Amino acid sequence: MLAKFDYIRPNTVKEAIHFLADENTVAHAGGTDLLGCLREHIFEAKTVVSLSRLRELQGIQKTKDGGLRIGALTTLTEIGEDQLVRETWPGLARAALEVASPQLRNQGTIGGNLCQKPRCWYYRGEFQCLRKGGNECFAEHGENVLHCIFGGENCFIVHPSDTAPALAALEASVHTEGPKGQRTLPVEGFHVPPRDDFTRETVLEPGEIVTEIVLPPPPVGLRSSYRKVRARRSWDFALAGVALAIVLEGDRVSRARVFLSGAAPVPWRSKEVEEIITGKPLTQEIIKSASLAVVKGARPLEQNGYKVPLFRSVMEEELQSVLHPAK
Amino acid sequence: MADSSGDGRDERGSGLTRRGFLSSMGLGALAAGASGKDLLAAGEEARSAVIKGEDATRVDLLINGRRHSLLIEPRWTLLYVLREQIGFTGTKVGCERGECGACTVLINNVSRYACLTLAIECEGAEIVTVEGLMKGEELGAVQQAFLEKDAFQCGYCTPGQVMAVEGLLRKKSDPSLEDIRHGVSGNLCRCGAYTHIFKAARRAAEIKAQGR
Amino acid sequence: MAEATRGNNAEPIPVHQTPRPGETPRLWEKTRFVGKALPRVDAYDRVSGTAVYPSDVRLPGMLYGAILGCPHPNARIKRLDTGKAKGMPGVHFLIDGTSPEADFNWSFRQSRPPKEMSIKIFDPHCRFEGDAVAAVAAETPYQARDALRAIAVEYEILPFVSDERTALQPGTPGVHAGGNLVQTEKYERGNVEKGFTEADIVLEESYRTACELHTPMELHGCVAAWEGDRLTLWESSQGVFAVQSTVAAVLGLPLAKVRVIGNYMGGGFGSKLDAGKYSIIAAVLARQTGRPVKLFLSREETYLSVGNRPPCNMRLKAGVKKDGTLTAMSFTVLATGGAYPAGGTSLVDWQVRDLYTCPNVRIESTDTYVNAGPARAFRAPGHPQGSWALEQMMDALARALKMDPVELRLKNVPAFSQAREGQPPYATTGLKQCLEEGAKAFGWKEATQKTKPPSGKDAGKGDLRRGLGMAAGLWFVGGANPPSTVIIRMFSDGSVNLNMGASDLGTGTKTVMATVAAEELGVSPQSIQIENADTGTTQYTKPSGGSKTVPTESVAVRAAAIHAKQQLLPIAAEELKVDAGDLLMRDGIIYSKTDNSRSVKIASLAGLKKVGVIVGIGTRDPDPPSKVVNPFAAQFCEVEVNIRTGEVNILRFLCAHDSGRVLNRLTYDGQVIGGVTMGIGLATTECRILDAKQTGKMVNRNWHDYKLPTSLDVPAEIVSLPLEILSPDVNHVGAKGLGEPVTIPTAAVIANAVYDATGIRVVESPISPMQLCGLLSKERKEG
């Protein structure tokens, strides 16, 4: 059960940031990930700062240029069921609806989904792993069927977010506010790979919070999608996921961004696939070589070798479905 | 320990009540180190609620249409407060980690896990538990449908399943089979009554459509 | 049998003749309530949220208990400092291995120990992760957990073994001083070598089923309260009398001083057949604090210490003649019940021994110790594991013979139990009907003969392949498990109280028993008041489990109802001046079947008012040893497999079961869909994972990482096809057990369907995308 903490519920972002700058102080948005972590005593919080009264962080709005602004406290259900998002950025809507379970989507926020802690069972369990201040990553030589095939090096988690790869593919940016002011960062690059710093998951500084996510206006011919394979059909993280944002000009791919979930400690960009398909029509040949390229450089661990054929298959399937969209 | 005043009258409005403030302060005051007591006169908008972890604070919760005024600690979950403080034991405890759905309640008409919800976060929200679906001693539509279709076995996940279906039907009154399967996909049933639950959800939609 | 009619055109309502004392009742021919799809008698309570489960109980002054579990799979406690914890806010009492108040002996297998192995409640040597180290009672559960975190324990961490496959290898750390072998059991009939030489085809394969956890929705635990020297436990339990007997024995109390109340309970599946350490600890904490104590384990704790279906390794060699006759089977089993004797290999061999006619069978089962939580019985112990091996083997044999798998099984349907001494016949054996009727209802022939989609592309859905699978099974019990006593009281107004000690696990026991009583007494099931299981007020019986409850209790209930009628009718006979044998009763009225004008309301019987209440007592005798009462099953399914990703979608399922008479069609179907859903878990998602190479700790001890099937993992409909074969040889109600048999063949059915779709024989459970994607890739010979 949860240990004691002080609770603060500010009414403005400024106040929130002020309180969050203190040590051992954590932000509570939807709370689904935070309370789970506190229950497991992965870290202790002296103070929990609730963001629930920060109205300015809520809601979805079209921007003047035809893009979209999503308040950080917008729930995943709200995003997944938003008519505009479904029509214009279906990859994001799908990703939002693939998260966890209906109740968790009703409570979990887009900001929280980007900032969530790893789901590695060593990290979440009673193991003093590297990320929790210990000396080793237990997954490297232990039970690693769910772990990463790219970018592990010293910590072999996979990033748990479904929305992050979809947002990164769509070139979304994250707006933040912190003690040092406001920042705008691309979602790609928002997450910190363990080789840079294995103690944190995002570039957020102490006291800094995500305030909104902004999607640029959709280019003509944008096709976005998200496909997730998991061990059970609800309530599960990705074994392998592919987020695509492809701009088609006729049958030719003029731009492509491809991000993977379940592959690496951060949403993993597959430049290899992008390079192969960009500027070309999606022929069977191109699709085949793209699906081979997606796992180029993969370094599977003892138990997760299946991810290599799995990513190939999912990549091929997704590119095929760009050619033959369902319905 | 808990005291519930079910009279539904409360002139203090929503939000933390005055008795509940251990300290309540605006930013300027915080910097000046002023005590919370001095700040009670200040404008509501400027204040953040600050509650110390070791203290129980008076909080009003609106549950099943009645206001409950309770002393609660910040760390207490809505699930714990419902079951062990108030005695609404229809809401069940299965995992306390958001992994089973036995504690599903509606908060502002939306299904959520009470185990991953701090009670203090629910101030000002409308909470409905399985007890709140009853009309006196008469079963609500979803409950009636679960009874008719035998959509349970041990019954321990049932209140959560019922609330998940209630939440679904409030959003979508005529759900398809796929809507239903997704709608209850956040509720485990170890007895494995799922296929009867699908039938019950359809039946519940019918009963509701008949205006019951 | 007699009939009465309601109105002019209504169906005749069956009314049952009352047998004379000592006369065995005959099977009902037509029934009024039995077998109908009637809602449960306690449905309202369960759906309204008013049913009180033990975890819902709140008593005045109640404290909350919590247990500190050992974080290591094998460790000795060197030093334990509880000083800080004792002084924490809200803490009332703390006990550990040094507390004289808690110095009690404990055995992890209370009721049927194959080998007595007694330890302490707080043993200084913890041989599995999660075993109890200390416990505390505090004002709130939060404070109890705060206190546990403040206890400082220094452990001597010992080498451990997690994997039963290495447990017996030289150099492996021993769980106990005597090594890791629990026992080896052997069974042999006929001449296996000769049998194999007679075979035209001999196949051999290794199989493994992963360790499964019960994880019922309600946590394990109880509320304990003392009144003077009497202990009351509200325990989430399948058997209040078993809990009573264990708690009394451990605490050294007279049985009469221990009352165990079941109320409702939120699922057990075998893991709540007896008391746990938590029952004892709650009782001790309550005694020492003088306050009631609620102690329920956390979900994570239940993953470690309250049982499992053991991981099981099997090798099966089977020989068959061209015509499909089985000639010989040789079966070896290696499994583990965990750190203490707990039946790791128990009944794994039963399908091989007895499901099909086979004259030559040899079995060797080796049970081992590992440093993991002790097993507890899990729905059809051993059977789904053995079925995983046997039924996949039968499928492979059928394919090798180019024979329909249904046909192959029909060739080998047994008429008697080969594995039992004297090879007694089955009272009824519905295996043939299950296979034939099930295949017909499923459309097996048509489905298997349908042309498969070409192996190339299939219009955008090129990666999806359909597959069909089937398997059969039997459950080795399913008849009586006496003793059992049931009391039916009829009050002077004609209202009826049914008093029995059997817990309703959610299987519908109360509903079914009310239905049986109602059928016999001619009143509606809803009108019968049933007591919840309670050692203080209800009658002795064995725990509900093993599919024995219906065939045991229903017979006792019917006998009690008849006994009540045998007392009531003479009273009416005297008042109506007719012979008691001429009387029938229905809807509160007793009437003469020969003279309609002679009738009386039960509520008006002066003789009944005079005695106040009629007490009908029914007991359950053992089944006659001459015949074996076993339920049989055949199940069929269709799957769709994505042959690139390894995702399996179960499209439809049909279950044909011979469990004798259906007592309530809704709860019967409930057992069927539930058993299949649980089998889907074994087949596709469930697997305990221990960090065997590093710490020996369980890594997936929660409902996220240990995956139960969700609403999206089951087919939209699971068809239940009861084959009611009624015979007085079963018992005078005609029902055999159902709960266990349903879950026995399911996993193998799915494995066979996956083979049909992919050509890959998945011999290890679960068939997850992780496993299947890798196998499919290997099959395609990708690098």
C-alpha cells in the first residue's frame, strides 16, 4: 500500500511548478502510473502535486494552422474517440485506444502516457536494478522475453508508451513549462536513452511538466497507422508495435516516418525503413526490403529473438495495409 | 473513524472544506512563510490546498447522490475509503494495482478504477458505485440483465463488470458485440463468465431502451 | 410420477411421489424446476452488491493484519529487528518467529499429507519467496504495511533451485537436507514392449505445461474474532469444516471452539480448500490484541504462497494399429509441488491411464522439490497437464494414420476403468456420445472437409489461417465424496429452510440444491431459504471441490426433502383421513391423487403447528464400489492464426459433456464457459516466471505480467451441449460433476487447432505470440 505523502493541489500551472521543484515531489495527472509506482515503492514521494485543477491543461483544440493542440491532461479515451483525431490522425487515435484498458484510458492522460515509468518487471519488482540505483540490469541475463532488441546497452527496458511512437511519427511536439520557463521539444528526442542517462526517462527537468502536445497540420496525402502485437488482446503492452506516418503522392511515398514500440528503451525510429520507402512506390519488392531493414542492427537477448521476425512481419503487414487500407 | 453525513446539504461548496485545511496558501504567502490560518481570508483562486501526509483531512465526497463528509489521509484510495471507511463493500478489492477491474466505479459518468484513484482527488466529482444503481430495492437495468443471463459465477468481479457495462451504456446506448467486448476488457473474470456477460450487456441495453 | 395441471392448456406440472422410508428414490422422469434455466437463488445479492464476502466484513474495533514475506527463495533469518515497527503509529501487536504467542507448527498440506513435513508458522528457514517472517496488526491497513516496511531483517541468503528440470541433477542445491526428490511413483499394466511391437505406428514426443496460478478474484484471507475462548473466522473458503479442523489442530483448540463462517466467497479453484498460514496468524493477532483482525493477503502475496498448478514435463510414447487400436503407451512425468510435499505429479497420469482403451501402459512420475511456493489443488489437478500430452499425441497419431481424430478416439472408447483395481465398469460412459454428438453439433465433418484456403495469398488477409481442433477427457472422480449431512426444515407455515455446510464457490451450489429441494417439495426454488456454509450452524461436509459437490450434496438434499415429506404427509393423511401413500404435495397444498376434493394447505395443518417444525435429514452414502462414476467430455474449436505474428484468435468453441443430469441449465452453462476460459488461459497466456538464473524470485507476480484471458481473448460464444445420460447407477439424482471436466481438454483442443492451422506442434504451454512467432519463423527458415 502507499506510504505517506503530502498532497498539494494547485490551481495554476505556476504554482504547480513551484511546488514540483522541491525534492522528492512528483506530479499526479491521471495517477494510474504514479500510484502503481508508489504502491511498489519503486520510489517514494514526499509530496504529490495534483494537476487535476489545472484547467488550462485540458482539452483538444484545432490550431489556426490546421494542426491540433492536445492539453496534457486530456485522457486517452478523449483522444481516441475524438472525431477530428480519428479522421485526420488515425494512427494517434488507434494508439490511444490500444493503451491498457478502458478504465485506464478514461483516467490516464496523454502527458502521463509520455512520461510513464518503464514496465520492466525487474524495475517494477523487488529488484535493486541499475535504474533504481543498483549496479546491474537484471534483464540482460535474466528473464528478458519482453525486453529490447535495440538501444539496450546498460538497461534493457522497452518504452511502454503506445502514443509516443505515434506522436513521434506525426512530428508532434511537446510543450513544457518549468522553473526555467517554457520549452517546445519534438516528441522524437523527448525520451532519454539509457546510454545517455539511465536514471531518467524523459528530458524533463525537476519541476518541469508537459503542458500540451501539438500536432502540425496534416500534409495532403498523410496516412498514419499504429499496429500493436501483444501477448493478450487487452490490457497489455506492445511486444512489437509499428507507428507509421506516410505521405503518399500518387502511389509514391514522398515522406515517411516510422517509429517502433516494444523495440527499445525509447520510441525507436527506423530510419532504415524510412530510407527504403521514401521517394518510391510501395511495391512488393520495396515492402519486402523494408521489412528486412526494420530489424537491421537488432541485438536480441536470450529470450526475445522472436521480436526479429515479429517486427519484420508487422512492418510488412503495415506497409501492405497502406496499399490496401481496411474498409 | 469515518463520519458520513448523508443529508446532501452543504453550504461550503465543492473543494476542500475549511476545517480540512491544514494549510492553504498562495505562492506569495508560501515564500513569506505565513501560516495557513492567516490565509483563510485570502481569495479562493489564489490558493493551493496543502495537506500533510500524517493528517487526516475533512473531505466531502458525493457518492450515489449523497454527500459524505469524511476524515481521510491523502494516501487513501477511493477504494479503501468506500469499503473500509464508509462500508460500501459492493465495490470489490482484487489487486489494488489497476489490473483487475473489481473496483470499477463511475466518476462523472466515466468508468475508473477506485484502487488507482486517491479519494482526495474525487472532491467535487460525482461517484457512483454498484449500490448507486439500485432504485430502492429494485435492481438497476444492468444488474437485472446480469441476473437474467447468469453473467457471473462467484460474483466477486460482478460489481465491477456491472459498472463497466453501465459506463459503456451511458456512452453508447446500443452497443455492438465488439463494443461490449472492448467495454468490459478492463475487467477480469477468473470464473470466466465473459460470454454470459456479453449477453447481459446486450440485454441491459434492451432493458434501458424499454425505459427502465 | 404423477402430474397436475395448472389451468386448462398448461403443461402438466410434475409432482413426485414420496418413497416409503428405506426405499431408494427413483430418478425423476419429468421435472418442474430441475434442468431449467432459472436465475440463481442468490443472484440478487451478488448483482446488487449486498452479498457479504469475508473480505467485506467490518466488525467494531477491527484491526488490520499484514504479513511480512521473505523476499528470497531460500534464506535463513539471522537477525530480525522489530523495535522501530512496534512503535509506529497505529500498531497494536507484532509477532515473528521469536514470539511465544505465535509458536505453532504448520504443514503446507494439512488434509492429505503424503509426507508429513512440519515447520513453524514463522520458520527461521524460509524455503520459498513469500513465506511468512513476521506479522502485525494495526489500526489501518496502511499503518500495518508501514510497520512491515520498518522491520529490519538480516537474511543468510542460501543457494536455491527454481527449475524442476535441474532439481535432481548432481550439484543442485537441496531444498531439504534429504535432497530434492519427493517421490517416484510407478504404474504398469500389460506388457508395454510387446504392445509397441504390435503397433503399426509408434510416436514419441515431449511436452511441458507451465506453472499456473489460481488467482481467484477475492484475495486469500479472513477476519478473526474471539469471544472469550471461542474463535470465529470469516474466511474466504471452499470448505469451512476443513478450515475449522486445521485451525483447531494448529492452535490446539477444541473443534467446537472454532467457528468458521463462509458467507459468500470470491472464487477458489482449489486454492481455498483449507486454511492458510494467514488463518492462524489472524487468529493469533486477534487473540493478542483483543480486537477482531482482518487479514487478507495482497494480490502479489497470493502469487507466491497460496498454491499453483505445478509446472509439468511429460514424455509420451504411444503405439497404434492401422485400424486405430491403441496398443501401448509409455509415459514419464517430472514435476514439482514446490518447496514442500504438495502433490507435484498428482493425477498427471490419469488421462493416459484411463481415458482410452489400452491394454499396455507404463507410467513413471517423479515429484521434486524446488524453492517456490507449494502447490495446491487447481481445478482438475493433474488432468489438464496429462491431457495436453495425451490429446496432442492422439491428434498426431490420427494424422499419421490419416484418420479423423474423432474416429480414432471412437475406436478406443472404454467401457470400464482400466486403471482401477478389479477394472470396474463405469456407471455411465458418455464418451462416445460426447464425441459423436459434439462433432455433429460443431459441424466437424463439414468443417474439416471444407477446402482449406490455398497456401499462397488470400485477398489481403494472406497471413491468416484457420484451424480446427478437438480433444476428449474424463475426470477421475465425479461421484460421491461422503460424509455429508443436509437438513431441511419445514416450518408450520410451510416455508422451507435448507441447511447445508457446502460452500457455493460461484458454481451455483445453493441454486442447484434449492432446485433439488424445490423439485421434491413442489415449491419454487426462490422460496427456499438457504444458509451459508458455517461450522457453527450448518451440517458437516467435505470442502467444495473436485466436482464432488453436486453429486454429493444433491443426493443428500433430495434425501432430506423426502425425509421431510415422509413426516409431513402422515400428518396430512390423518387430517384428510386418507392413506399417506395417496398424497402428493405442490405449491403448499397436500392433496389426494385419487380424490381431488381432499386437500389441505400445509400452513393449515394443525398437526404441523403442534410440532412447530419438521426436520428432514439427508445423508450421502458412498457410491457402491461396483461401478465408477466419472464424467466425460469432448470439445471442439476453430482458431485463426496469423502465421507471421503468431497471434491466435479463437473463433468458436463447442463443449459436449456427459455430466449426467443438468440441474440448472444456466449454472451448467456457466461452468462450461468458465472451464473453457480457464483452459484458454493455460493454452495461450498463463505462465509463472521465476528469475531462475539470478535471484529465484518470481518476476510476474501480478495480474498484468501474469496474464489471465480477458473478454477479448475468448470467443464471442462458447456452445454448451449437455448429453444427459440418466442412470440410477450414477445416483438417484442422476448428476455427475462438471466443474473440473470442462477445463481438462480445452488447452489440448486449442493446441491441436493451432497445429491444424500452422503445421506446428506446440508442445510447451502457453502458445503465446512470443513462442509461436519464433516457431513459425523457424519453420519458414528465416535467419
